[in-house]
Amino acid sequence: MMFASREEAGRKLGDFLKEAGVQADVVVGLPRGGVVVAAEVAHVLGLPLDVLVVRKIGHPLQREFAVGALAEEGVVIIDERIVGRNPLIQIELNQVIAEEQERMRAYESVFHQDGVPSLADRVVLLIDDGLATGATTEAAVLAAKKKQARKVIVAAPVASTNAVERLSRIADDVRALVIDPDFDAVGRYYDVFQQTTDQQVVELLGAA
């Protein structure tokens, strides 16, 4: 299946979740692209929209290569099997984490202009535009749980089988329109996969 855009993927995902009878109190998107999908899901389900900030953690020697993720509430997850135990690499990794935490705080101030959302005792529908490794979404699930969410449901238009298996161990439910064992990259499933801007996210949150 190919999606024309994140907007179309969100509408299809929303219809899929509605037909499946998935119940939630709030839709929470992962910036930036996930918020575009989440906005459409929230519209279809008639739910409020919010955002939870996450950041990928790149390897110190190759920043494009993700070795973990961090999220609000001080959540940090690292794949120790990839990083290894080299003390010099660990020192550099700590610096990378500190840089990403600073960037995350900046994004929180931009995206949480009306204050940090309260997820306490709420059923949270966590949305991204695709689940590749599942690392950033795992960090988001843990953050939602630290915010005392009663239940966390993960949903995306497309996901790898590995991501679904990984997230099923910590989320209360995982839903995807397409689960592909040969998953390559999220953008491959979209005709248009342009970078979403901070301003677009802010406007979607304001409109919601």
C-alpha cells in the first residue's frame, strides 16, 4: 500500500481505528511528521490532539545512525549492543545525549505553548507516521506511562514486524494498517514525504 501523503495516511488510519472500535481519550502525535498523521486521526475519531516530544540519539561516530532515543520525563533508551563498552565512545555518547536533551527542551517550549499536557488516568493513542525500529516510539510510550497514562495504544499507517514486536512488549496495544516484514524506510510508503516544519506542527495543534 502506498499513501499519497501523511494526511491521507492519517485519514485511512483513523477510519481503520474507528472500525476496529479503538477507544481513547486523547490522540498524541510524535513530531514532526507523526503530528500530521495524528491530526487526521484525531479529526476522524473526534478526539483532542496533543504532542509528546521525542528525539533520536545518533552514534557519536556516525550521527545519522540511531542507537537510541529520548523523550519527555527524562526517558533515555540506548541499545547497548550497538554502542558497546568502549569508555571513550561512552563519553562522546553522553555528550550527544546532552545535546539532544537541550534540543528537546527547546522543542518542548515551542510545541507545549499551552503547557505540558496532562495524560494522567487517560487512554492515550500515540501516533507516528511509521514505525521502523520502534525506538523513538518506545521512548514515547515510557514517557506517557511516567505521565501516569492509564493505557497507551500505539498506531501508525505502516510498521516493521520488528517494531510491532518490540512495542507490543511495553504498549497496551499496537495497531498498523500495514505491517511489512521487508520494511525498508518509512518514506518508501508515501508518494509525498516532505519534511514537516515546526510551524506546521504548531498550526495543527492550534487548529485542533
